[in-house]
Amino acid sequence: MLKNESIANVKELNAKRGDFFFSKDSIKFWNTKIHSTQTNRQGMFITSEDDFSREKKLFTIRFSRKDGKIVTIGKFQKYNTLSEAKTELTKISKILDTMGNREKYILNNLVNTSVIDEDNNENTDIIKFYAYNEDQELKSFDISISRMRITN
């Protein structure tokens, strides 16, 4: 993960890997705004993009792997306000501060995330993190945002 890394460096790493997350065309298409100048201590940052109707901005939490790949944490455009996204980012960061080596390995090799909403209730979101090891074996861990703990 790119802890407290400048967004300029994250953009450079992302481009070096051949990704287009920060390309001018992508930024223009989504009307993307990055809401910080660096990643947080967990390598995360917040973006906003136009919704599909182009009527309002919605917010997304992103994670930058150490190789520059950008991964969406949870649902794309999940948050209606920057304040909501910042609150959730703080909660996720506090949880990740307590994680062990297994979870750090997964986070550093993150390929995607999904949100499991056990009871169709926004207050019980569990974010599942997925990564593959050298043998392409799937590894994962869940964090329950409402319960503020990591679950296996």
C-alpha cells in the first residue's frame, strides 16, 4: 500500500503499469475530482464522479496498491456527500490499523473488493477484500463497518 503518498506519485505509478485510472480521458468522462493531495496512512483516498445521469456528484473510497493499481473500496459512488465518505474512510482506517500480517498481505495484493449486505441494510455492510498469492490461491478477509472489527 502507498501510505501517505502524494497523489502525483500514485498517478505516475498507475500510468507506469499501463492503467488509465488517472488518464485525461477517464477524468474528463467521469468529471472526477480527487479530494486530497495524498493517500491516508492506509493508502486510501476519496474521489467524486458524476453519477450516470450527470445530475449530481457521488463519492467513492479508493485504495492505491504499492504498484499503483487503484482499487475501489466497497461500492462505486456509494456516498452522497464528501462528509459521509470521510466518515466511512476514518472507520475503515481505524479497523485496518488493528489488522495482522495476513490482512496486510491481502491488502498489499488487493485485486478487488465487494460489499456484502447481509440483511439489505446499509448499516451492516461488510467489505470483503480479495487478493491472490503467488500460486493464484484466493485469499480474503472481511471487515464489518458497523461492528468495527475484522472477521475471518
